[in-house]
Amino acid sequence: MTYALVLIVGFVAGTVSGIVGTGATIILLPILVFAFGPREAVPMMAVVALMSNFAKITSWWKEIDWRAVGAYALGGVPAAALGARTLLILPERVVDLALGLFFLAMVPGRRWLATRNISLGFAGLALAGASIGFLTGVVVSTGPLSVPAFTAYGLVKGAFIASEAAGSLALYISKAITFRQLGALPLDIVAKGLISGSAVMAGTYTARLIVERLSVVTFQRLLDGVMIFSGLALLWAAIR
């Protein structure tokens, strides 16, 4: 029964994430914590994130902007490894609170940036990758942080989803390797992550059928909705 719930919620999370580019970890994490406890849920989500991003990449392979991915990974990969090591000493509740407030602020903030045509180039995306990479190593999910970074680079819909996923995949590989080296990712947790991730991948592949029918305006509104949900979820986790 527990695994059935995880698979159902995982499919929903994968579908949402496949549509707007982020959100799978925020939706699935509470269920994994309920089913397996927070000590196992965090490294499990690293495995799920790898599978989710792989599914997005293979769904939109031809639309990946490899220059953007390279810039993001250049700063993000070493920063993610450093963040994963920092996780053991940094109060996660403080980070959750700060990120929750940031996600909520990014809804009007993203619109403000869009009206002023502010964009990121190669160097700006590399710096964003370094900052987000470090936070990715520390907390379970920073998906909504990468949304404004890649959209400010000028990517939307399939190109955004695939390029953000490829950049994030590099960060999560770095994080997973670090977890493994620190002994926080034993084989039984990897197996549970693979089971959960399979449902997320199924939802992600299904999402492409929806994304192709979305207008850019609807896509942007869905992004705002996920960021609001993510911000509120993190604030709840920080104060409970």
C-alpha cells in the first residue's frame, strides 16, 4: 500500500515537473518522508531527481541548448559537491525558510525582470549555476531557482525543460556521488529511489503530450503556480 501511494504521487509529480520543468521533488518529498522517514527520503530524492531529469532530456533531446547547459554545469557541478558536504553542518530549517521566501518573491520578481528585458548570458548563467549548485547540494530541491535562470537566458517550453534538466542532471550526479562517498546512499536506498523514480519518469514522458499544446502564457502561469506551491511548502517545513 505504501509503495502504491508513492507510485501514484510519483506519477503526478513527474507529470507536473514534465510540464513546467520543476516541482517533482517538492510534490513527492512529503510522501517519501511519511513512508520512509527524512533520513532516507533526502538521498532517495537525489536518485529520483536523476531519473526525472533524464526523462526530460530524452523527451526533448533535439531542443537542448548545450551552450546553456555547459555554462550552468561549469559553475554548478563543483558547487553541488561542496553543498552536499556542507549539508551535515548547516541548519536545514534556516535554508528552507530563506528559500521559501525567495521562491514566493520570484513570482513578482520574474515578471519584473521580464518587463525590463533583463537577460543572462553565458557568464551570468555560470554564476547562477554555482549559486544554485551549492544550494542543490544542501537542500532537497532548488528547481524553482533554476526556472528564472534559464528563462532569463531566453529559453521557453521544450527548450527550457530539456536544457534545465540537462544542467540539473549534472548537478545531481555530483550530489549523488558525494552522498555515496559519505556513506549516505547505500544500495537499499538506491533501490527505493529507483522504484519511486520509475513513476516520476512515466509521468514526465506523458507530460510532453500536454506541453506541446500549451501556449507560452499558460506555461508561464504554471511556472508561477509551482513556485508559489514550492515556497509555501518550504516555509511550512521550516516552521512546523
